[in-house]
Amino acid sequence: MTTLASNRRILAASLVGTAVEFYDFYIYATAAALVFGPLFFSGQSDSAQLLLSYATFGLAFVARPVGAIVFGHFGDRVGRKSTLVASLLLMGGSTVGIAFLPTYAQVGWIAPALLCLMRLGQGLGLGGEWGGAALLAVENAPPHRKNTWGMFPPLGAPVGFLAANGLFLLIGLVLDDAQFLAWGWRIPFLLSAILVGLGLWVRLKLTETPAFLEAEATEALPKVPIATLLTQHLRATLEGTFGVIACFALFYLATAFALGYGTKTLGYSREAFLAVELVAIWFLAGGVIVASVLADRHSAAQMLAIGFAGCIGVGALMGPMLGSGSLFTVWLWLSGALFVMGFAYGPLGGWLPSLFPAGVRYTGVSMTFNLGGVLGGALAPIVAEALAPRGLWLVGGYLMAAGALSLGGLLILGRTPQN
């Protein structure tokens, strides 16, 4: 009974922590698509406002590799538990801070500067979050269940998305547009404080992982993990980085970009499009579960390859389906894209840790996940917004290129995982 309770606590901590982190991240993505343009960049054209808003969204991706280095260093030198607590505090504190920011109309250029500062804090915190949560699950997992246990951090993505966009939808139904623009958008950022408290309560009850304790006992902890990673594990770092690109591109094009394009260009109401996305996100959860369970029966690399190939397919269908004029067809594309993303994302929880030894594993997983996020996620909404006026098929081509990069990297750089 004690072991069962301990396992439940470990899996809950790996899921709840990333759900909180992704909730924080997604409410920013949703607000960037809906309200940050006119609030923080007034005086610009509508398209320029949206581009600048997406630029602040991408700013966190620049900070994430820095966070990966910093938190990865302490995660590999001090331990997984305390590092995960620190990353959660930084991410959550930055998110709550956004709830209290003044707008451009109130303080001028100081408003977007403060928004960028809070966004950097979010990125730094998330830079150390996902990798540590994956290690928490995988390093405690039974030998033949590492991918199944490793799916719990990826499942934080749909859970956080449901909480974030569900709350935005509820607020949109209760408040009118003027109230939402004036103060309603601040509520999800403020409520993040409650979720962070929940995450801390779960994580503070944890003990250190066996893999870290063993590495510490055998003095297998490098003094400078990032240096050891880049000099001795560069191939694995490149493989992991390329393997992450497709899932980030898929997610942010099917959520942040699609929401902005659907409401501002296609003319769907905010509530209708959010409702469609909330139904479609269940397919992401389904894809993560199916792919991760199959990864333990076959291999994580095989499931990832299916996801990357599927990314190319949904990219080819993006133009005719997302721009069809039918909300049902839009839902079909979103659901298909997010289910495919489950195959490109779910197995990452078990696969990325398998590429690195315990002494550099926190740094390695965090760096690959976040460098891949820069390449696949930071540029995706910005490039898509610039390409969309010329045709959605060009945005689909961008998505196809992301899938091809991940698939090519997996096939060319494939290697034997660490024991």
C-alpha cells in the first residue's frame, strides 16, 4: 500500500506540476491571440498589434534554453526535487504578476516592457520544469513501464489547456467584450496562484529519485553539466532537439495561431472557436496515451516517427480544411492535428531521458526540449501570421517542413538509448 501511494504521489506530481506550468503558458498564448495587441501595443494597426503580441509570446522561448541551463545545472548537481520547486515558483510568480500589469494607455512603453519581463520569467521557469517532471516519472518507473510513466508530464499539456481555455470560455460567456478587454482577461492569471500552491503542496512531499541518488553516491555528477553534455553527448542533444520541433509547431499552429486566425480572419466568435478547440484537445490526450503505451510494447522511436510523418500529412490538409468555411471541418482538422501531435509528443517523456546518463540527464532533457521549442514553437505563430495573408497552404507548408525536420533528425541521428 505504501509503494502504491508513493507511486501515485510521484505520477501526480509529474502531472500536476506540468499542468500548472502549461496552464500558465497557455493563458498567455490565448491572451496574446485575443487581447494583448490592443492593450499593450495600441497605436499600431490590427495586424501589427497581433504580430507584436505574438513576438512577446515567442520571447519566452528565447529564455527557455537559459532556464534549461540554469535549472539543469542545479537539477544535475543538487537534485530533482528542489529544482522542480524553484522552477514552479518562478513560472507561477511571473504569471500572477501579469494580472497586475498596467496597460499602454496607462503608462506608455513601460507596459510592454513589463509584459516582456514577466514573459521572460515564465520562459525561464518552464525551461527547468518539463525536463525535471519527466525525470521524476521515468527515474522512478519500473524498467518496462518507462514510456507509460513518462506520459504523465506530456498529459499536463491537454490538462493545462483545458483549464486555461475552459476558463477563458466561461469568462467570455459571463462578460461582454468591453468587460473582458477591461479586466476579465486578468482573472486566469490571478487564479494561477491557487494552482501553483497545489503544485507546491504535492511536490514538497516527494523524495529524491533513485537514479540521482545512485549517480551522487558513485560521484558521477559532473561539475559543469552543460559542458559535459556538449562535449560528450552532442549527438544525443542534436537528436533530441530535432525530435521536439514537430510537436511544438503542431501545437502552437493548432491552438494559438488557429484561434487568432479563426476569430480575426475567418470571423468565428471567440466562444465558438474556443469550444471547438476544447473538444479537439481531448484527441491530444488520447494520442499521448495510445502512443506512450504502444512505445513500451514496441519503441518510442517508432511512435515518434508515426507522429512526425502525420505532421507532414496534417500540414498538407491545413489549407483546405482550416480555411473551408465550415466549423465542423475546422474541428476535424484540429482534432486530427492534435491526435497526431500525441504521437509526436507523448513518447518524448520516456524517449528524451533515455538519450542521456543520469549525471547530465536533467540538463540534456531540458536543453533538447527547449531548443526544439525555440525552433518549432517560438517562430510558428509569427511566421504563420506573416504567411497566412498569402494563403493558408503556405502555413501548412511550414508545418510540413517541421515534420520533415523531426523525421529526418530521428532517422539520421538515431542512436542506442542510455541504460
